[in-house]
Amino acid sequence: MRDEDSILKSVRGKVVGSEDNMEFDKDLLPHINSSLSILNQNGVGLNIIVTGEEETWGDFKDSTQTEGNKMFQMVPMYVMLNTNILFDPPPPSNVEYHHKNISELLWRLKIAYEPGSEEDE
């Protein structure tokens, strides 16, 4: 994902299958915002609310988190996976697999963005 890409359109494209299908936006937005809030509570990015296609991944990125932002490519993946499992859960046999991946991404992001984790030395 590029910083100028719309968060909603990116997630919509992966979860619904088309960036242009706005039919499920009212259902997707709470899940997207929940995912971004979880990341923010774990020290990743800025506290933003996605209300439409205007908010971008760059709007979520915190420029003061220079070292953590090297791992920012995991942020869209986390948001997409977490939104997908809430919006359209996989078959029961795959739920645990998806939860493990989501948990691992969150853990890795938390570590990457943890204050003092920079390798400045």
C-alpha cells in the first residue's frame, strides 16, 4: 500500500472484492475503525476515524514513529485481515488459523513501534 491509498478503498478491495463496490461501507467502517483503534492502543499510528474514501494510510502513519514506520507495510495487512474476519468470518475450521495470524501481526507491530526499540546505536 502507498501512503496516498484510501484506507476504505484498500480494505473494500480485499474484503468485498472490488474497490468500487460501496454496498457494504456502513458495515466495513466500524470494523476498519476498530482495527485502527486496536493498533493505536498498541502504540501504532495516529488516532484517526475513517468516515469515507478520503482517509489514507498516510493519514494513519505517525511521522514521529520513524523506526516503527519501517514496518508500516504490516499495518494494512492487519487491518484487512482483522476487518475480514469480523465482516465475513472464514469457515470454523480456519478461524483459529486467521486469529493466530492476526495476533502475530499485532504482536510484531507492537514490538516494532515500542518506544526505545529503535536501533540508533
